[in-house]
Amino acid sequence: MTESLTENTESKASEEYVKATLMDIATNEGVPEALIKNVIQKALKEDLTETQVDYLALNVMKSYEYSKIVPSEAVGVIAAQSIGEPGTQMTLRTFHYAGVREFSVTQGLPRLIELVDARRNPKTPLMHIYLEEEYSNSEENARKVHKQIEETRIEKIAKEVDIDLSESRIVIHLDNDMIKDKSIDIEDTIEKLKKFKKTKVTTATENGEDLIIVEMNFENQDVTIPKLQKLREKIMKKIIQGVKGIKRAIIDKDTKNGVEEFKVSSEGTNLERVLLVDGVDKTRTFSNDLHETMEILGIEAARSLLIREARKVLEDQSLDVDIRHLLLTGDLMCHGGDIAQIGRHGISGTKESVLARAAFEVTIKQLIDASVIGEADHLRGIPENVIVGQLCPVGTGDINLYLDWRKYATAKK
């Protein structure tokens, strides 16, 4: 009995058979080649028989056919409903990223509103900084990059910063342990402090403590307490190491394809400067700021970030929204080469139809402005036709077919 079962068991399909079968549906059925190549890669990892490969090809073809949009489908309305309805079920709480408990991150409905409104300054700006292989394989190596990224100000390496009014100077008492931990170059720090105008910077040692002394020189002018206090505040906030805007950064682990690697997560963003830091993987590092991403990497990168962030917000809330609705939203917001919000200052406010604009927000203002300039509404869209109570053309893909009878008669002969 065992021998007969073994004889009837079908052997594993060859690599050539998998590629030929799946590429055939790309050639003959119009399934995108990029999608098929992805399916082939996954299929080759499994021990599939020829029957299973045939079944897979059939199902890929069916799934592709089912995913097509019917001509004249109102895709905009469906996408709006598909995103808006689950959005009403979101909580208004601020959540934490899994694995980055130290950072509080705007999630849920507030984050989704930030994205569709294309807010210029996100409430909680963050960066996920991936490292090159030589730095990501150990925490010690990752810390070298971390020190170059995280902002270090004078106040972090000073035990105290005193005002000496009698000598018209600021005395910085250095914390040697912190300097060692942060790998601070004192000579470089002194050079940066020398950039303050009308000051003289020197070093000293007193009672076993290392000091940096900043003396004020106003050329026979009185040095007042307010002036010294103002200088003290500037010195305290002076950045001596790291990237401006990265207020805090932590090292955490990331797992991809079963391989663990170390990366840096930061509070605050400065994508342009961070990408210039040695050891940073420029191909994977990203910021959650849409406008910053667009300015540094371009509109396509901003579109990808918008879609990815919106999808993550929905998935974190266990809401299942088809990716095509998010793709449509991203395309609509970015198709003009800039990020336009979905609102009266963006997409809805730039519609050709007066009635469509008036139906969204600030109705009276829209109607008055249109009447002042004599604007006409040709009733080509859905909202304006609904308002006037007549049949409306439905669907972004709505088309008219025309038949040339002369060419048809010629072709028939």
C-alpha cells in the first residue's frame, strides 16, 4: 500500500516549469509582469508539484480578474466611503509605537487627519534611521552612528553653568563622565563657542574640575546681568555634536526576514542632514514628515510615505481597507507635483464646479465669489447634478463609444 502511494505521488515541479507556467499568464492574460515575478520568487521557495503550480497560476489569474475595476465605477466615492467609514470607528487616543515605548506617537484618527490634511508640521515628528551592515550588526557599532545623530548641547555635558558678574564671564563646569559617554571633542566644542561675538573662550582647572570660561568684551560698555543671562541661555542651548532637530534618539532592534539588526529611532526630524551621516543606510531611512520627504526625495517618495503611513494607521486599529483606495487617495493628493490636502484649501477647493465647491464648505463665500466673476457651472460632475436634481454621469472612467459606420462597412467587406 505504501509503495503504491509513493509511486502515485507527483514530484516537485522544476524551476523552468514554474517560471514558464506563471510567465504564460503574464503574456497571454495581461497580468503585470512585476506581480508575476514576485509570485515566482515565492513559489520557488515552496516544494510545489506541477499540479499545484497550475492551480496557483489559475488562482493568480482569477484574483487579477476580480481586482479589475468595472468601467464607469465611481471609484472616488467608494474610496472616500471605504476610508471614511472605518475612520469614524477610530479612537482619539495617542498610541505608542511597538518597540519604541520611549516615544509617544500620534496615531489613530488624529494621525489620519494629519495625513489627508497634509499638515506641514506633524505633531510628533519621527525618523526611522536604518544603518549600513557594518554598523547594524552590533549595538556598539550602532552607538557610533547614534552619537553623530542625537543632538548634544552644552547643558548635557555641563554640571552647572555659572554667571560671574565681577569678572563679566560665564563659567561652565564640565561633566567628564558625560563627555566620555558622548565622545565629545573638547577642542571642537571650544571652537564652536568662539563663534559667539564679543567673547573670549579659555579653559581652566579648578579643584579638580575642568572648566570652560567665556568672557564678555563689549569695548568699555557696561556688562549687565541681563546681558550675561542672555549669553548663558545661548551657551546652554549651543549644539556641539549631532544633527540639529534630532532632540532625542534611541537604539532599537528591527527584525526582517528572521534577521535582527540595530537601527536608530529619533524624536524630531532632519532628513537632509541625517542622510549625510556616515553609516546611515540612505535607501531605507525615512521621516514621517510628508513635506520634508517631498522636498528632499521628491513627490513620488512623499506619495509612497503617505500611502504607507495611512495604511499603518488603519492596520494598527485592525481596520481592513483595500490598498487601492489608499493608492487612489495618494495619487489624487500628489498628481500635481505637490502635496495637496483633501479640503477647501486643496482638492475640494480647486474643483471646476461652483456647486461642488459650495457643497463642501463655506457655501455662501463660494457662491458670492463665483457670481462676482460670472463663473458658469456646466454640471459635469456628480455633486452638482445631485443638487439640481437630474441624472448624473457616474464614475471616473465613464466613456462614450462612437462607431464610424463607413469604416465598419469597409471592414465588413
